[in-house]
Amino acid sequence: MWCGSTDSIETYRNEPRCGLCREKEAVIDEAKHFIGMYGLRPLGGTLASDDEEEREYRVTARDARAVLNSIRLEKLPDPAAVRKALRPRAAAAVAAPRQAPSSASSSSASSAAASKSAAPKKQQAGVSGIDMIELESRVQKLLAQLTDVDSQISAIEGQESLPARARRKDLEKQRTTVLTTLGALEKARRRI
């Protein structure tokens, strides 16, 4: 854990982190992604930037890092305390499935077994329905992203400067990633 807070503990990067730490880490990750996408100087001590958007990412990342450094523990917390902070969420997850079978009638063992086997089928049907909606939503977003990437590639077509070539290469990688993801989603759709 980055800090000793027990507020809204969830696993982030395979470590338990509070809500504030996760939020600040996400800000830093977003800035790193932006910086890496455009091949800019790494985040560090300077705020020197080529445009206002880059400066904004650098400033927000610096501020987030300052907050994380100010709340960082010198000594890691006791693992037992961390498990205890995570326990209420885990207990709720374990308790939820137990409540569903208890509603089955206990008149006979066969009817209880039948209701137990029927509940997972209903849950699976509901999950696959939700998954299909989510799948369609992701496909629509990816198609929009693909259109955007293609338009950006068209806009820099013919430019032969070093930054333009680097940007085109990055956009082509993004395009390949989107197409690969669309292919994987199509395979998933066929399985459902």
C-alpha cells in the first residue's frame, strides 16, 4: 500500500490501494501515455513543453506525484492490517452467492438440487445478454476509434518530416491494435 488509508481499498497493479492513491496513479499513467504516444521528453523535473496540452499533462502528473509522495508511508503496513482492510469487500462477494440458494424451498432434496442447478443457468443467460450489449458497445467504440485513426493517417499522408513519419508509424500501430481487438471481439461474439 502506498499510504495507510483504509478508505475504498481495491487492488491496483497487484497491490491494495486506497481511492486517492488509485486516482493519482491514474493521472500519472494518463500523462505517461500521452507523453509516450507523441515521443516527448519523459516526465521529470522540468515542465518545459511544446504546447499547452503537454504542459497540462506535465503539471497534473507533477501535482499527483507530489500528493502521492506526501502520503507515502516510510514503512509498509502490516500485511494483516491490509488483509483486514480488504476483507469486507471479499466477505460481501462470498456472501452474495450464498443468499441465492437459500431462497429455494427445502421441502425436498431433489427440488433444492433442481433450483440450485436452475439458478446458475439464469445467471449465465443474464450474463451472456449483458456481455452481448457490452460487446456491441465496445465494437462501436473501436469502429469510431478506427475511423478517427484512419482520418489522422490521411491528414498526415504525404508529409515526410521526421515527426510526421513517427506519428504515422504510431497511428499504424494503433490501427493494427484496433483491428486485432475487433477480430478478438468477433471471435467472442461467435461463441455467445
